[in-house]
Amino acid sequence: MKISKTKTQLSRQQPAVIASAISAGTSTDPGRDCPLCPRLVDYRMAVREKDPDGYNGPVPSFGTSDAALLIVGLAPGVQGANRTGRPFTGDYAGDLLYETLLDFGFASGTYEARPDDGLMLQDCRITNAVRCVPPQNKPLPVEITTCRPFLIATMDTMPRLRAIVLLGRVAHDTMLRTLGIRAVTAPFAHGAVHDVGRFKLYDSYHCSRYNTNTRVLTPEMFRAVFARVKADLAQA
């Protein structure tokens, strides 16, 4: 299955506003002052006032476009990626994610919870369904839809993309809509693998502190997802 016509999809959504959103960024990453979601803009500005030294902007993807693996999360955390400017960096979710990626060879170096720690991704890229931090970590459906063209554009730049790990139901549902897949044919379940032609989708509960504290997700469960990804990519 091929993701295509990214520019067409972008142009259908308020052309002048989209142009403004990407004018300071790229087609895959909105600019720092993206205006597309008023509620998120208001929250972003409020956080900037409280933490003027933080990144406080739409967080770009991490990793190169020649990767075979794409990891899709929900949105930046206010004390994590929104503060540091790198996905999953600065909060517990990143601790678990990057430790796992290092263990399975999808990253190299040392993760020290800051964007200048020298950590490098290997054949892997990380992005979010929504690029701006939402209040209470809960983006609205309209905000997810509005940000989807940047996810589409990101995927369009990845010619070797074969595996997509979806962290949580929102990322899962967003990817199904992106690929035009009916939810009933690919239900979300931790550890589920959905073959959708060119890609395989791998479902995981989100690696949030809440999920790990409540044992909804254990490190072993999380590692099992990436073990499957590693094995499948090795056979491709």
C-alpha cells in the first residue's frame, strides 16, 4: 500500500493556513508557530510563558527518512518532548522506549534525556500523531485530523518503510485512517500485527508511566513487540 498525493491532501485543508504552518518548517514538520489548532496554540503560548527556556513548539520527527521502522506516538508530553524538542525525551516514556531501542539495535549511544546526548537512531524514526503538546495529554479528534497531513508527508519521505509501531489506540486509529483501512479489519490489541501490504503495523500499549505503574504494560511486554519487529525486518 502506498501513501501518495501528500501535497494534494495538504492543499485541501485551508491552503493559506497550511502554507503558514509549514513556511517555517517543512512539509513533514510544522513550523514553530503553527497556527492550525487554536486550542493547542493557546496552550503552547501559556506553557511558553511559564517555561520560556523550553522548546515549546511542534516537535519534529527524530531519525532519518531512510529508516525501515517508524514509531508513532500520541503527542509531546509537557515535561518531555515539548520541553526538550525531541520525541519521547525527558519523561518516563522515553526512558522505556529508548532503553528498548538500544537493546534491539534500533539506537546507538547513550540516552540521557536531553536532545544533545548524542543518541542516534538506527534504521528507525520516531514521530507523533499530533506534533503539539495538548492539555492533559489529550488531543481532540479535530486536532488529530488537522495534524495528519504531516504524518502522511513523513511516511511519503520514507521509501524503505516496512514496519510501523503504534503506541496506543490513538496512534493505531490515526494510522488506519491514514491508510484507508477499516477499523473492524485491524482491531487494536497489544502485540497484534496487521499486514497491510507494503507495511506491517505493530500495536503496543503506550509506554507511559501510568500504563507501566498499573502493569497494563510491562517492560517485557514492550520488548516483545520490538523483538517481533526485529525478527520480521531481518527476514524482509
